[in-house]
Amino acid sequence: MGCYYTVSGKRPTPHHTSGIAIHDLAARLRGLPPSLGPVRLIAVDGHAGSGKSTFAGRLAAALGGAPVLHLDDIASHERLFDWTERLTAQVIGPLGRGECAQYTPYDWHARAFGPPRPLPPAPVIVIEGVGAGRRALRPHLARLLWMELPREESWARGRLRDGEEQRGFWSGWVEAEHAHFAADPSRPHADLLVRQTPEGYEVLTGPAGTPGPDQNVTHGDGSSAVR
């Protein structure tokens, strides 16, 4: 299977939640030094239902079509959070050597892993999912972003999204997520906090972040300029 990375020269179609701020953030991320071989690995973490996938997708578009690795493809029913070894072997190790990674995405309906999927060592890769900022991954990250939404509100959104058929799964998930973050919290190590607003996203300096002389704490999104 080949492993290629292509970038479209076209600017992504604007959304009401993507504009000046998210493209400014993308430019800052592109300017960071590589953190994993030739890759700038950007993690988007937060509680289930907090909007990680949507934000990661829009950030990837602003980055010119950067690859996104969803941790839902790495986890499984049997290993909701015990997947560090698998991720390291299939993704972190190869990318760190500048090689094309190959991971086998998990099918949550079939309860089985699918055929290998390539992940090239692109200049920027976004990894999103609960636990993306875990202790074992932080040394490989260029930046850790945390979706700033309380867990109860996040979980309520997630339950609404997944419907009644996933009610049993959510009961087990909430307990597992609570245990994970109690033992290995991500938010205290976040460089940036991302809050969704009616106009877009507000990006704030996180607990582990230190704004430089040219970087303000708040980025407005949508119609407001970066302050």
C-alpha cells in the first residue's frame, strides 16, 4: 500500500465557525518545530461529546488538508483506554523514524479491526480523541489543545448524538473516562483551551501555555479579529 501526502492549494470553504482565528492558529502551528520525526503532532483532547472531531476537522482544513487520526480508530470495546502500546507500535514509532505509519482502524459495529490504513509523515498531523493528551503521548506533541466544555455537558451532548441504542455503552464509557482522567489528566498540561461560541471558537492560553510577546491570550473567531 502506498503512502502519500498531498496538499490542496485551495483555501478551505469558509464556515461560520472558521475564519481569521482558526487560520491564524493553523499558521502558528505550522511554524512550530517538528515534535515527532518530521511531524508536528497536534493533539485535540477533551471529554466525549465536547466537539473534538468537528474542531479537529476544521483545524485540519485550515492547515491545508492535514491528516487527522481519530483515536476511535485505535481504541476498541475491550480497550477503551488501554491502547498506548498499539498506537506506539503502529503510528508513533514509524512517524518518529520519518516512515509511513500503517494502523488498522477499529469497526465499532463489527467489533473487529479493519485492513491497514496509511498515515504519512505529513508536516502537521492532528490526533483527536479522549486521551490524546495522555502522559505517554505528551513528549511527542508539538501542542496539546483541550476542548473546554464541562464533562457533564459534554456527556449529555454525546448521549444525544449517539441516541438510545448506545445507552448501555455510554454507562460504561462514563465510568471508564472518569477513571482515565483521574489517573492521567490532560487538561493541566494543555497549551491551549478551545471554547466553542455562537460565532466560532475562542482559543485561550492553557494551564501549560505561556503567551509570547506576539501572542495574545484570546483569539476571536468569525467576524472578530484576532486581538
